[in-house]
Amino acid sequence: QLEMIGRAIGCIVLALCFADARVDFPTSRIYDEFDFKGQSAVTIDGLCSQSCLIFASVTPESQKFANNLLIQLPKGFVSVYDIARSVDPVSNQKIYEEIKNTPTLTIVNANSPTVSGPVVLYIVEGSGGSWAGTYNTEIYEAEGFFRPNSTHEKSPGFVTVMSARPFTLKQAPRDIALPTSLAVMAGFDALKGDESPCPFVYYSMGNVSATERKIPRSRSDAGPSHNGFTLEVNGPIVTVMFDQYDPSNSPGDLSATIGITNKRLIQTSGWVGSPGFHGCDGQQPYRSSLYDFTTPIHTEITSYGEEQQVKVDVLTNADVEHAVSLISNIESPYSIIGTGGNDAVTTLYFAAKKLNMAINWTPDGTEHTHFLVRWNGPAR
């Protein structure tokens, strides 16, 4: 391994190493296995000039690969695998590796060029020791995640959950009013401020309509109760923003399991999309060797029978041969495509006492064609 590290560092000196396919956000980057495969090293410029925090997630099968991805420190190295398995024994939150005063961060790949495996590396600008308190953020690994309401009196500002495998995040119902909450398929930094580069894939609005408020400002958003949510994440990361202005009401029990299904409910805001697609402005989808781009997607969205007024947004760049098909029990089917290979948004409205829908999509065998269907969410 030391010999391979030496060759990789030599490659950096000769400026022969290059990888530039990560997913960029305003103050973070997310790397995957394909950013490292066949690369002797990857360099990260600017993000850690003052301080950055590194979180990681791997699968059991990719532990050896991640153990040979080595982040260069002022003295020695730390492996991506060591970061991924670092968890606080009391809170069960992921422990980050903080890098300071490093204008160019180097990650050495000591694997052979053909070796890779599912891995997620989330690198976000830090703010020293005050980071957790400033943003009131909690970050967890999906597998085994459980955050009981009984032991958390206050609501977090953000909860970010990571996994190198698709996963399902759930919040249990509560019989009290809770403020608006929303989610994006990105890290917490994509939700700082009033604007986000990513669409809200979940949005619980309380008594305030989506067009009236985009980001919650106070507990005045609260409705009479909170029915919880089920977020099926066909990607590596999701962040839910709760009430960061009044943390007095903690959300219901939060838990996660590995895997997703093809069943959704219309009653709650939600989404379904192609593997790894997040919809964030100008960014490539997340990538993983676990994502299936050959098997058709079929998702059933059902209701309990109450009167429903449902708004559906479909974002896709698909062509006619790979159009997104939306079938309901009350209207003729819709076949939705992009615009000349570019993303286009189609908005549909449905009203019925018992509305059932099905989403069908046949991939083209690559990650270049994608779609995202959202319902009961805001315009963004």
C-alpha cells in the first residue's frame, strides 16, 4: 500500500491526476465511487481553505475499497472507511473529520485501477467548534438509525441521513401541531438561507399554502396534528429541515431502514424519481454501481378515499421512447417528455374523492436520462 501511495503522490506532483465529476453545492461537494475509480488521487481545491468537515458512508462490500481511499492530513492519512464507521456512542450521530487551513486537499486512491465500490463522501465547509450549535444539525447513518422523541425534547434545525445504499426515512405521527418541515436530496447546506438549489421533495405545510411560504418562519405554520412521513430515498443523502426558529416541539420518532419500495401515499407530500436524481440546479445525478438503469420503474400512489386536490410536478429530460407515464383512475394517461434532451417541468392537477395513480418509466440504460415526480409540494 505504501508503494501505491508513493506513486499516487508522484502523480499529483506531475499534475497528471484529474477527476471533476462530483456533485457541487454552494458550500459542499458530494463524491462517489466513480470519482475515484481509475484515479490515483483526487484533489479538492478551496473547500477546506479555512475549515471543512468530512462525512462518509460505505456498504459492507465496499469497506476494503474505502479503507484504501486515504485523505491526506498534516501528519499521515485517515481512510474514508474510518470516517464512515465513526459514530458517537451516546447520540449515534456520525462523527466528522475536520480539516483546517488546507487550500488543496488530497485523497489518495491506493486501490488498483479496476477496483471500486459504493461510497459517499460529503465534504462541507465548516465553522470550527461552533458548527453544530450554529446550524443545529444532526447527521446520521441510515442503517440502524433511530431517534426517539422521548429522549429529544427539542427539535433539530436539520436532520441529514446518509447511506451508500437506497434507504427509507420515517417520522412517526404525533397528536400535536408541528410546524412546516421540508426535505431535499442533498446535505444541510443546500437548505441554508431562503433559497435552495434543490427542489423540495417533501413539504409539510401546516395551515400555510405552498405559494404563501417557501421556508418556515415560525410555529404559526402549525396545523392541528402531524401525520408523520415516509421518505423513500433512491440516492445517498437526504436532509429534513424542521423548525429552526422555535425548537420546542420535537418531531415524532425518526427511523430509517435500508431499501425502498414502489408504494407511496397521496395524503402526504412525496416524490419518486430515477436512481440518484435529485433535481438540483445544474448538477449531475448521484451515481452508484447499485443503481439500476435497465429495469423499468413502476410506482403506485394511492389514497384512503378522502376528497383530494393533488398537484403533480414532473421534471424530466426523457425523449419519447423513454417518456414518463402517469396513469390515474380518473383521467386519460399522460406521457411526459423533456425538451430536446433538456429538463422540462410539466404540472398537472387532479381532483377526486379516491385518486390512485401509477408512475411508469423505462430507462435508456444510462444515468443521463432522468425524471422526478413530486406531488402536493411547492412550485420550487
